[in-house]
Amino acid sequence: MRRPANLVLASTRAAWGLALLTVPGPLVRWAGGDDTKRARAVGRVLGARHLVQAGLVAAGWPPAVWPLGPAADVAHAATAAGLAVVDRRWRRVGMIDATVATSFAASPLLVRR
């Protein structure tokens, strides 16, 4: 289903994914984390996932697989929140990432009828 709201959400996700993929270091620093090689690699992997998911949303996922997108975002939010709980140094980064992932998970509810 290619509705304008889906395209807005896909574009927002694509912009976030592109930022994570191309400039992960500044984003990690902005969020309060250490700009390490590992942190940049994780940011790039997550950015690539967001870009793929944005492309699938923009293309109009078949209804049978529609729940997979929010499920991936919920899993992402849970792991980011887990990071915030277990590693004090990465607490702020984990909570910001969990909030973004939760927002992406909930966003399809805004466009569903």
C-alpha cells in the first residue's frame, strides 16, 4: 500500500538510516557515546537496516509481511534498552536509540486505518 503517509515515514527512516550509514561518528558523539571504530560499525549496520526497511515500506509491503517491520523495530528497541541497562557508559546512547526505534515501531499505527 503506497499511501503518502507511508512515503513520509519511509523517507524519514531513510534519512535516519543514511545519516547512520554515512556519519555515524558525529551521531554517536551527539548521543553521548565514545566515537570508536566499533560504535561506527554498529551505526553503519543499523543505518543499512533502516535503509533496507525504508525501501520495503516505500515499495508497499504485502499485508502478510507488514508486521515484520515493527517487530524488527521492537527487537531493536529492546536491545538498545538492554544496552542502556547493562552499560552505564552507553546508557544515554542506548536510551536515545531505543526511543528512536520505538518511534519507528509505533509509526505505522499512525497510517493504518
